[in-house]
Amino acid sequence: MKKHTEISPAALRSQIRSREINFGGNRKLKIYGLLGCSSGKRMKRENRVFFISEKEALENNYRPCGHCMKMKYNQWKNKG
């Protein structure tokens, strides 16, 4: 997990292009989702974190976004 505040804009773009970052998350709400999610794009920078995989997000106890990952969110919701 990488904090947005600890990554320069150039390094962030490079890591997204090279697939070192594939998902974004909200540190306070413990939600992860796709990088292009409109909900995620409105998030404050200091709350944003990045993950290389869904597995990494789940290992850090984040749940799927109900907006951009509706199917995975419903699976998570029905599990609990």
C-alpha cells in the first residue's frame, strides 16, 4: 500500500503505466476501487492510497467500492 502524499506526480504516472499501481483506496473509509472511478477521483489526496492488486487491498481490510465494483461489492456485502 502506497500513500498518495508520499508519491510525486511523475512517479505516480510512471507506476500506473508500468502496472505497479492498479487500484486506489480511501484510507479513512477503508474502500478500494478502480483508478478511473468518479467517486475515487473526488477523494482528498491525504486520504488516498494505492494498491498493486485486489489481494493487497483485501489483506489490508479494505472493501470493494459500491460504485465502480458493484458486483464485488455485492459479494462482499452478502458475505458479512
